[in-house]
Amino acid sequence: MVCEASAEPCHVLLVEDHPDTAALMCRILERRGYRVTVATSVAEALQAAQSQPFDLVISDLRLPDGSGHDLLRGLNRDDVTLAAVALSGYGTPDDLRGSREAGFVEHLTKPVDLDRFWATIERILASRAAA
């Protein structure tokens, strides 16, 4: 997937601490044409974001050194707001509200329906390109 603002593939920061899940998600994103950087913790994701720009963040909410909510709050500083999708095994109304309040555009519950996953990513990236 090429981002509208540049001719480069969209760059996704994937934050997932489970190795098999991270490898699978990375592979399916790359097959769709996305450039993917994988981080396994809040600290690793923050470090990656300091060294390169991302078009989209896809983050698990339970991470070894904090939460996806902590991560997004750390990323959205200095007047930079990244588009982000939360992934969680939990999808109660309180979970969804917490993700929205932290700044996630969407909260998807695992196991993720791939059609909804792709539709969500494409909608978010299209709306950011139009802004």
C-alpha cells in the first residue's frame, strides 16, 4: 500500500510481544505492500518512533513493560498524533472507551477478523491522506 503523501509504501509500527503473532502479522502486512517495523515492548516502540516516521501504529494492549495506552500517550507528544489501531483479547465497552480515550482510532478484538482488519487500515490511511 503506497501512502498518498509520498510514493513510498506506508510504514507501519507493529507492537506485539508474542513472537508468533508478530511474525504472522508482519508477514500479512508485508504481503499487502506495507513496510513494517516490529517492536515487542513500549520502550522498543518509543525508540523506533524516535528514529523514523510511521504512517500507522498497530499495537497490542498488554505489553511486558506497560500498555498500548501508555505507548500511544508516549508517541503522541510534541504535537504529533499518530493514527493507531489497538489489538486486544478484550472488547468490553470499558475496553473500547479506554482505547478511544488513549487516542486509538479503532479497537479490534483478537482473534481479528481479517476483512475488518484490512477495511480498518485502509479507512484510516485514506482519511489521513485526505486530511
